[in-house]
Amino acid sequence: MPAALVAAGLLTWGWSAAAFTAQTRNTGDSWATGSVGLSDDDQGLAAFSIANVLPGDSGTHCITVTSKSSVPGVVKLYLARLRADGLENNITIATESGTGGSFASCAGFVADAPADPAPSLKSIAATTFNYATGVLPWATTGNAAGESKSYRVTWVFDTAGLTQEAIDALQGKSASADVIWELQTP
């Protein structure tokens, strides 16, 4: 009896295995992360390193920021590491984004829009201090070969409205900060 059950099971299995079959396969599935890269044309130099500044002095410098990223993202500008020693309220900064110009020269720079009023370094540091509070957003497309945006930064040693005594009190004072461009993906 047990042998008969085994034989019947084998016959049934053999017929079941002979049924029609079909399959499809999607081979070679893989996943790889994109990459982001951001650089500028300042060659490691500060845009401004001005000594012996006098009331009313000003200056302009341009810089070109380049994204070499395989994925789209948004670049924003903000200020970090304000080192304030008395001039933080009197150095104003206006920043514009656009095309043309470079670290070597602002010749050919064309602004995307008129510059906003120039706030003081102290005001910028208080309101624009990380990516979330960054300004002048630039949406990159994700071009690994590179895509660029130029920025023009204009500073003024502003003493408007100060008395001569207050202006004299600014002698020997300083201020410095880092300007950061950061790219994040959505």
C-alpha cells in the first residue's frame, strides 16, 4: 500500500511539472547615488581684505560659483563666523546674482535683478546665517559638466548719521566674516 501511494504521488508530480510555464525577468537592477559639487573661482583668496579703510570708502568684487552636480539642487548664499570688533554696524554689503564677471574682474557682469538695500554685516549675520535663511537662491539643473552663476558684492564703510565723535571712535576697529554658498538637493 505505501509503495502504491508513493507511485501515485510521483505520477501526479510528473504531470504537474509538465504544465505550461512562462516567466519574465528584469536583470541588472542597480542603484547609485548622484553627486553634488560646488566651487568658485577665487583660488582660495578672500574677495576683500582691505586695510586703512576711511569713512565713505567702498569697493566691489565679483565671484563665479560653479556647480558640477549630476542631480539638480538649489544654491543659497549666507554669512558665517562674523568677527565683530566695532565695524559690524558700519560696513554694509549689497550682493547681486547674475551672469558675467569673474573673480579677476566684474567687467561684463549683468545682474538678474536690482540689488536689495545694503544691510550692515551685523544685520546680515543676524538674519542670513545658514542654508535655511540663505538668500539669492539659484536652482541648478544637475549638469555634471558644470553650470555657473556670478555674484557681485559691493561694500561701503557707511558713517551716515554719525557724529564726528562717533566716527572718530571707529578708528582702529574691524569686522570680518565668511561668505558661504551652499548647494542642497531637494
